[in-house]
Amino acid sequence: AQTVTQSQPEMSVQEAETVTLSCTYDTSESNYYLFWYKQPPSRQMILVIRQEAYKQQNATENRFSVNFQKAAKSFSLKISDSQLGDTAMYFCAFRDIYNFNKYYFGSGTKLNVKP
Amino acid sequence: EAQVTQNPRYLITVTGKKLTVTCSQNMNHEYMSWYRQDPGLGLRQIYYSMNVEVTDKGDVPEGYKVSRKEKRNFPLILESPSPNQTSLYFCASSFLGQGAGNVKNIQYFGAGTRLSVL
């Protein structure tokens, strides 16, 4: 089975600063999808960004960008100009394309943005 | 509005009393899935379904049942709940497919169901 590891249970950042959340995964497949989801206190799961493994270019969505290192099996999320509304739990997720209905999630990183 | 609807949002029950958590989506998605979320463990897949009458086990299926009689609905059934099934549950749906740049691999989540089994 694939595994997804988030080694930072909790992080803090000052408003307007930049923070990077780390994620590593383990797979023997060459093609797959990676995601970052945000879960605010409302508990809703919100897709932040996604990356297709066969694309070398790192995905970006406004203030959110990823550093995808396929050989190292690393998929970190960078949040620039952090805002109070970014305070949430962040989950890294892996989708196995060859067994494409299986999703694997990391244990999450709780991000606190301080004013 | 495209959405995944779960009911109830909160449920307190007692050990052994059968319960059903409903999930419905209005996006004509083929794929639906149930997850449970526990502190320190993230989300773990319970069951998933590729289409009507097609279901399969995820990583933690013990103690749960599902059915997919209609495309839009995917209920989660706990025949005899136990305290270790106290958790936050999410239903999700998506299209199938692996096309580059399309939305087929995006899962849409319901708002969650907080279940407590006493």
C-alpha cells in the first residue's frame, strides 16, 4: 500500500510571512496524482492544489505553490503572504492511478497563522 | 449548486444500535467513497464505489457496510456500532478518469458527520 507522511503535526507562522508544509510519500508507481487539502475549523475539506506526477512543472494556485520532487518522493506546500484565514489543518493526499479509486492521506499538519 | 450532502451532521448512539449515514451527490459522479478521520491518523478510506452496484473495500472496512443502488446515493451502514467507531466521517465523490488537466480526479467532500458511539 502507498503511504503518505506529514512529519510536522503543528506549525505556526506570522501573518504575511511564508511557510512550507512538508509531505513525503512512498510508491512504486510512476504516474499518480498528489493533492493538498485544507480543513478549517468548519471541518469542510477544501482542495488547495493538485499535481500530476508526469508533469515536471510545479503547480501554483495564487498564494499556494508546491515543490514536487519526484525522485525524492516529496511534495511540499508553500503558502506565501500567509493570512489569518489560512489557519487550518492541511492534509497531503496521494491518488493511485493504477488502482485509481484508492486515495491515501497523511496525518495532517495544523497551521496556525498569528496576527 | 454542485454538492455532496451527508446526513446527519451529528449523531450520538449506543453500542449495537444499527445506524445509517446517508450521502448524496448531484454531479452525476461515478465514483463515491467513505472516509473516517481520527486524530493523528488523517483520513482513511472505508469503502468506495466505482458505479452502481460496484463497491470495494478501502483500508478500514471492518464493521461497515455500503450499498450503491442508485448513482447519486452511497449510504454507510453500521450494523452494530462500537465505541471504536466514534469518529468524523466524510463522504466524497468524483468523476472517474485520468485525463490531464481535467477535473476528473478532484474529489468533492461532504460536510462531515460526527459520530459518537457510547
